Amino acid sequence: RLAELLEFEQFSHANFDMADRGLMEKMFVDEQFDAVVNLAAQAGVRYSLINPHSYVDTNLVGFVNVLEGCRHTKVKHLLYASSSSVYGANTSMPFSVHDNVDHPLSLYAASKKANELMAHSYSHLYGMPVTGLRFFTVYGPWGRPDMALFLFTKAILNGEPIKVFNQGNMERDFTYVDDIVEGIVRLLPTIAQPNPDWDGAAPDPGSSPAPYRLYNIGNHSPVKLLDFIALIEKALGCEAQKELLPMQPGDVPATYADVEALSQAVGFSPDTPLEKGISDFVQWYREYYQV
């Protein structure tokens, strides 16, 4: 992936630990960014049960270094990746940015909720425009190899069983990566503004009297996990061996994005059909891995 990106003249790459305060300070001073899109994080619900300190180092220490860098170099707009995981124990569907999200079910979710709180405090204290993006179950080419679509595709092609949690009775708002990128690109010039109608007696979690906004970026069309697997089988022309297992700690049974705020702000909502997205992914996977 890096080799592909390096073909673009305006792309540059630096590899270091975002929890390293000195290196982060130097980068912000040297680069003098106009805007920042922070997608760097330790991701994954289940891994947060195994290695919680990694989430503190990257998602908390690393993120405060991003906030400090933006503050001291007067970045005009910070966009950062949050997650649908912040909705946690909420069961009212669809999930709205106007909902309360005070009951995360994993340390990963708690770290992303913490990012939103940290971003709001900086927006309030320093007038720094910040926009949080709650991504919903992103899938597509160039993703992490530990993501479900990669694991399922590899196992099915190898004739190995796939682990299907909660007996397959999960629903996810699968969102194609191109739609995520389109949302980011449209929101980047849409600099967060204070909400003049914000009422402290009935506070709206999705906005603020500070220049702070939150948006869901999701396909607003939840799909059952077994139906998701069936589409992978169709695209591969192979049947999966399913190992049905109980719900895992930290998981939620369903996610469903309300994207009204996003649509109102930039006139866009994700719309890639899941069947097309999976078909495009499988084509890429076969070409990339030569299988």
C-alpha cells in the first residue's frame, strides 16, 4: 500500500510512535499543517481485552499529542476517527449523534469516547474547530488483515472454518471504504461551527457552543452477519464452513447509523450496496494475493 501511495508527488511518509511527544511536536512545527485528519489509532474491540495498555498509549497519549500539535500550530480544522463502538449499551436504533453515549462496552469504545471528550475540551478552551467521525464497520480493499472480511475470505478460499459469533445473530451497518473517504473529503472544508441553539439545560451531545461537531458515517442499512457471509460465498463461488460461537465480551448485537446530520451538513450519505462492495473487495483480494 505504501508503495502505491509513494507514486503521488504530494505524498510523504514518516513512521514513528504517535505517543512520542517530542517527535510529534517536531512534526507539527516542521509541517505547519492547514488541516489534520487523524485516523491513527489502536483499533479492535477484542484486542483491547488482551492488551489494554496499547489503547492508552496510542488512543489517549497519542491523541493528546495530536490535539497539542494542532493547538500550538493553529491548525484550522482537525477531523479525527471515532467509532460506532461508542454507542455501547444503547439499543435505540438507529444510533444518532444526538444520543447519550456514556455506556461503552469495551476499553476500545471507552478510548474513542475519551477522544470525543478530549476534543471537545480543546475546542472549548482554545476555540479549535474539531470534527469527530463515528465510522460504522468499515470494509473494503487495503484493510487490516485481522478484519472479518479478510479473515472470512482467506479461510473460505483455504477450506478452513470461520468463527461466527453470537450464532450469526449479529447485525452490522457495513460501510464501504470509498464512502468513508467521500465523507471525510466532504467534511474537511466544512469547518466545525458553534451551535447557536445549544442549550445547557438540554445539552445536545452532537454539537456545542464551541466549534465542535460529531457525525456518523455509516451505510444506514444494517445487515445480518449470516447474510454478509452469504454474499462473500457468492462472490467467491465457495461455501463457508461455519463454526457458530457465543457472543464475545465487548461486542454489541447490532449497529445502525442515523446519518441525517451528515446529509444535512454536506449533502452526502453512504450508499454503496453491500453486494457490490464485497464483489469489488473479492476482485481486489484475488488480484493482490494472486489467488
